[in-house]
Amino acid sequence: DVLIQYLFSEKAKEWYNSSDNAYYLSEIGDICFVQVASLHAFSWIKAPCQPPHRFPHLDIGLTKLNEAVVFDCASLVWTIKPVVKLPSNIQDLDDDEYKTVLTRLGVITSPDTNDVYQNIINISKTGLSKFELFSTYNPEYIVKVEDNTPSQAHLSEVMIDNISYLQKHENENLIKQLHNTPCIPVSAETANTLFNDKPIKPVLVKPIEVVKHLSSEDNVLSPYINQKPYCLSEIDFSLRIMGVCDNIGLRHIQHMLQKMQQHFKKTPLGPNEAQTIRRAVLKLGECIAATTAVERTVEDTVQDLSPLFLPSPDGNNWHLINSTDLVFADSTRYKSKDLKQFDFVQAPYFLFQIPLDTRHKYTTHQMFRSQHLDITPSVPASYERDMTRDICLKLPKQLRPKGMSLVCYEKVVDLNVDTSDSSLSL
């Protein structure tokens, strides 16, 4: 501290006022004698970068000035560069002289955008991006608030600082490279988790998992698709470059279904997940119908939806199966009771069905009124079958489940019964 104070004092001016003595500061900047700053406010996110040392097993906590970053830039590069806290109350030097000293010592005052980008990548690889936080939150990540003031650096503010820095320096290429990086903080819970509109229980998600607008009906799609926190509005331009859209589209549904398929690969989806899947499939049909109104090729739709995973029943549970391995009831010839009795375990295909809505039970009168109230009622199985067929026929042929009439045959087992009840085989 004494040496640092001396470097920024009146007595050291002869070292940097004269170009002949400028090398003194350059030589001093290459000496490992400066104490690294305490970064407790950021350490809960990720441990700070340790100063390079010729003996890595010796953690002496000292660094060189020519490899360090000023404390004001700590949030931008603390996982990449050592951070030092230099005297702030310097009375002997004006601003120009202060900047000259820093430059000749080699102290970084404006981090390289590549380092800031790598800082974002390092943060994205921490436990804060684990999907499990949505169900069981790690108490170590809960933002601590004392006297209505956070005692730690807020993850939302850190990510805003980093992304804003790239935006300020007009490095759209690096921003675009974040399209598949979990770098957007959202809330692990939807209620009572905001501090000044910032998530107290933050989780980092990918841009494809965030939209600007999420209707109350689509809230069931969370946490696979999340609404953008209002606090991120100042980086809207960068979020759009990353791929954050205003509303849910085909790519969001495809990504969500694929993520759920991977997450529940070894375990079936329960009733709660089935309702999420139901809404996702219905939203898929809405999005496909919406794309017909714009200039869009079949190849574009196939690209956005590949691979596509759709639900198939397994008793009271559900599995997500690749759409090309599914069949659907493409004719009224295949009644619901036939499908329930059919043994798909022995078949080369799985049956595509939309999970029933188990959240509401309505009378016929209530079902009629719900059409005006935009409420999804429990509906007859025949209607569900029609919805399934309608969605399949909207899909491109490359992704469409196979119609049962194309892959199954029927045989008469009793001439005395109506052939509409004949047995089905694949």
C-alpha cells in the first residue's frame, strides 16, 4: 500500500513527466507486489481469477500491475484477470496524470471485449445455470438483502454490465455467439422472488428459453420457456441479436420438447408434466397455423422443428417420442376404445395422443361459456382425437407421424359383428 501510494504521489511525478524516465513505471508494473482486491461480492457467483505465478502451489495473493484490472471493471473480467484496488482519493494528480500513470504501469482500465465475452462464458458454466434450481433452489445462490440493500453483487446487474459492455463497443459478433449460452437471468419462482424487479432466486437460461411476452395461458410452459424480466430492458437490442423473440414460435416449442425428452429420458412424465406437454403441443398447432400467413418455406419449418418429440401414453404416464416413430388416428374408423385396447408394446410404432386436460371439469353449459372466457375445458375424447389429427396434418411430411390407415391392416374375426369393431394390427 505504501508503494502504491508513492507511485501516485507528487514525489513520483519525475518518473512519468519525463519520457526519459517512463521506463521506470514500466519496470515497476512488471513486479509482483500488489495485493489483489477482495471480491467477496462476486465470489458467490464464481471464484475470482488467481494471479499467474511461477509457483502455482504458492497462493501469495499478489499480482503485477501490468496484468491487473482496475476495481471499477471487476464485474466485467473478475474470472479472467486479477483485480486491484488502487487509491481513489489522489490529490496530487489530475485526471490526465492519473491515466498516464495507469497506462505506463500497464494497468487495464478498459477490458478487451474478448475477455468480457469469456467472463460471460465462465459465469454460464457455474451452478447458476443448472436446470434443477427450478425445482430445488440452492440457498447459497439466494440474494441476501440487508436494510433493503443487497449485500452481494446481483447476478442480473452483472450480466447487464457484461452484455452492455459488448453492446457499447458494438461487438455484435460476440453477442451473436451467445445464442446458445445460458446467460439470461430469470427467476426460479414466479412469486415473491423479486428485489426491485430483479430475481432473488436467479437461474441462467439460454436465449431460446426466453420470450418478451408470455400469456397467462402459456405460464404452464415455464420454466422451459420464461418471460424476460423487466430489469433486462436496457439490453433489449443485444437480447434480440442473441435470438430472444417477442412471442413463442416453432423453435421455442421444438427446443422445449427436446429438452423435456432429454430430462425425462429415463423416467416417464407424470400428470403435471403431461399438462405442460399438452399446452406445448396445442401451442405447436397454433404456431404452425400462424406461419401459413407469412412467406415461409416447408424447409424453414422442418429446420425449426427438427428433431420433433411428441407425447405417447404409457398407462397413466407419458413419454416423448421422435415424431417419425409415432402413428396417429387419421380416420374416424379408429375409435378411442380400439386405441386403448391396442397393444402398442408389440408394435414397431408408438401412438401419438395429446394428454387430456385434467385441470378443469365443466358441465356442458360451462363448456359453452368457456369459449368466450378463453378457458380450456375438459372435452370429449373424440374432440381430442380430432385435435391430434389436425395438428399432425399441419406438420411437414418429413416430421409427421404416420397415419394408422397407412401402416396397419384389419382382419375380420367374427362375421356376425359390425366390421367397424374388427381388430387392428400393425
